[in-house]
Amino acid sequence: MSGRHAIRRDGPRVAPPVPEATADVGLVVPNRERLAYLTHLAEHLPAGLSTSYSYRAHEVVMHVVSVSTIRSRKDEPPPIAGVTVGCRYEAGAWWFVRNGNGSRFAAANNLSEAAGVIVRAIADQLRRRTVPHERADGAGGRSVSAIRTARTAETTPASGRHPLTVKGRVAEIYGVPAFVDRGWMKPRFAALLVQVTIVSLHHWATEGLVSFRQERPKGPIRFLRRELLIVVGMRSEGVPLSDEVIRRQLEGRGVDA
């Protein structure tokens, strides 16, 4: 693609916007460029997020809403989560901005970073708003007992007692505290954050790559948010996250995974 709608990879600075002309009046709101960047961003969002567009203060904005949240019970609606994203030309560059306060959160040609910020914001909303009902095996994943018998890992000093914490290699190598009471995510929110399936998360736990925590016997498994944010940073453009990708990253740090 060429011209002013092109997405460049060499930094956030791009050509300044061309004012739109309507009835011989030059508008200061270049919505063509703005819409181009927002639609490119929409293409980088994972499945389960729906986008729509509207105008605010004469500027096109994009609404991102979660549409695939698993219901906790049949008689309860899924929690609602969403964000509104704007795009503005400031200081010689295009930026994605939070529509609530207009603060920048990513350069308009850094689509991966912008998509990650949106996914994390929605995951945090869902985590806060969901009701605490969940299947004992962690919403369709492997049971805790299966994970415990499939691996040898560092556990809490009172091994076998609850809450039970099992520390993964990523947390160990990157110095992330795992024996903490806060910062643990339910599987469906963790999967949304990392943009993988719940099955993949349980597989990584089975392989000893990521940490997990169980509050009570036969209770749900939770995953450590700080550790998962590190895993998100291991993603390469065009290469999906997998246990092999994680192992290569750990090996790159001189660690046998």
C-alpha cells in the first residue's frame, strides 16, 4: 500500500494529514487518515472482540467490545467490557488515544502494541466484573491433579495444602514472585490477555513453563498475570505463541527450558 494511508514500520512519524474539503471548507479533522489507522488496528484484534465506529466531536472513534465471554450460569448474562479508541495527529505523528481522556497509548503504526493495550484493558474489566462461579477444572482445562502429576516443580512449603502455588519457569527465570496472594487470573481472562486458548495455557502449566494457583481442593486454576505479560512480550509478528516459542526465549537467556 502506498500514499498517506500506508502503515510504516520505521517509527511513528508519518506524513501530516491532508485536510478534507467539504463545500470548499477545509476541515481540521482529517477523518480519512484517522479511519484508515483505526481499521488497520481492528484487523489486529483477536477473535472475540467486535468493533464499530461513530463520531465524537467530529472525529471518528472505534468502539471495541468483548462478545465471546463465557456465561458463568445460564440465568446470568455475561459481563460487559469495552473500550473506545481515538486516533490523533500530534507532535508530527499519528497516535492511538484513549477516548476518555485523550492520552496516547501507542503510535498509530505500532499495531501490535496498540492491540495488546486494548486486550489487556478489556481483560481487566472482565476480571473485575465477572461473578465468581467457575468449573472445578478451570473452565474446560486439565484438572489440577493432572497438572501436578505431569510435572515436577517448585511448590509452596506446605506442599499438598491449599492454597497451592506451583511456580513456572518463566516466573523463575524473569524473577517474578509467584508465592503471592494477588495477581492471579481466571483461565478465560488469562486466555484473552495472551490471545491463546485455555487448553494452551493448561498445556504450558503441564510443561512447567507457567505458574498456576489453586485456592482449594478441586477448585479452579488461576494463572499469574505478571508472568503472562512477559509471555505476551515473547510473541513475534506472524508467529503464534506456543511452548516452543517460550522455550526459545528462555534458551536465549542462557537457560535450559
